[in-house]
Amino acid sequence: MIKEIKNISEYNWIEEGLEKWPENPTKDGFRIWHAIPKGFPAYCKILPPIYVDLDYSQDSRTWADIKRQSKDEFLLSNRLTFPKPNFKAQRILWKELAKLHKTPFTAQISDHHLWSYSWPIRYVSGGAEGEIAPEVAIRLSELLSTTISGEYFFSYFDGAVWNDCIRRIFKSSISSGIHILQMSEMLPGTQAYWWGIKRDWCLVVDYDSEFSFFGGSEDLVDQLSRDSIIECIRVEIDTRL
């Protein structure tokens, strides 16, 4: 059961734990501590599932080879991968895709690499900006429920514009699973947070990113790093993204 909490001070520790945005973002860059609170023993960047479109498995063309406003561009651009693929799909891990195309598998890897003109168009990202893929949320819920019991909070800005939005906070049981938010519920340009009632773990999704970030114990982050469903990269709190 999900219950809305009127006391928004439950969220304050997150705001207090974030590093202030740098005066020169271009020079200093976006880092983990701008998105998730400092103080956790370990952190990771969770990557969204990617799928190979088997209908194009023999197609080595890149986006650079596709004529703009053509039928091919329309068909390829309108394949959906969230919440699940609507095409003949087979999952491929980011690390496998990076190795295949000789791209470094580091914390900086992103959909910029995925959609670059050098990668075949048969590969598509399964993540949507500001949302968590259901299979990732389900698996994360399973891992959390086996190691951490009790309740958790989740919070986001509800609204379309800054002068007409409110921060909302909800409480739920971890046994009920991580609640999946739709990007349409969030104020553009903001983050959604989930955290344990004991503040022993925290998950954040940014409206403008298909990735999510997680902070918790060494053991928990190690479990995520070794999981066969959740693909993630270990990062430090000051890792530049």
C-alpha cells in the first residue's frame, strides 16, 4: 500500500547531502554527488536494458547511412523499447556492445555512444529518460527485500512548471516493490528519489537521463554489480559523468 506523507522534511536529508551545482558546469562537469547524497559506503550507475532488433541483425548500416525523412528513418525511429520492446528483440549487455564496437566501458558511457553514427542502427536503448525499466525495478525490489526489510519513501516534484508544482512524498513497503514513476508525473528537469526509511540506501532517476544511480552498503552494491539482470558500473561519489 502506498501512503502519501505530508511531512516533506523527510526529504531534507537528501537535499542536504547533495553537492552544490558548480559555478562552471562546462569545466567541472556533472558528478555523482550532484544527483545522490554523499555518505554511502558504495555507489553504482545502473544501465537500462538494451535490445538487439533481430529483424535488422544482418543490417550493418548506421544512422549516417539512413536518408533523412525516409521510410527507413520513420520505421527505425518509432520502435519502442519501454516498458518492453515492440519488435523481435534480444537483450545485449552494454559491456558486450561496448566491446563489440571498441568503446571504453566506463562510467561515462551513455546513449550518446549508443546513438552515435558509428554504431549500427539495429541496436536500440531500452531505457526512457526519467524512468526505470520494469525488469530492473522488479529485480532491484527482489534484491532489496532479501537484504533489507521495512518501508521506504519516494519523492518527486509533481507539476509541469516550477511556479505551479509541489514536492510529493510517499511511503510504501519494500515487499510491495519499487514504485515505478512515469516521466509525465515529474516536473521537467528534476529528479525522483527512493530511499530506505533508515536511510541505508537511495535510488535516484533524473528526468533528463536514462540512467539511474544507487547508493548503499558495499555488500548491496556488490550484489547489484554481480547480478545477471541489473547491469551497473561501480562509481565513486565524485565520479564525473
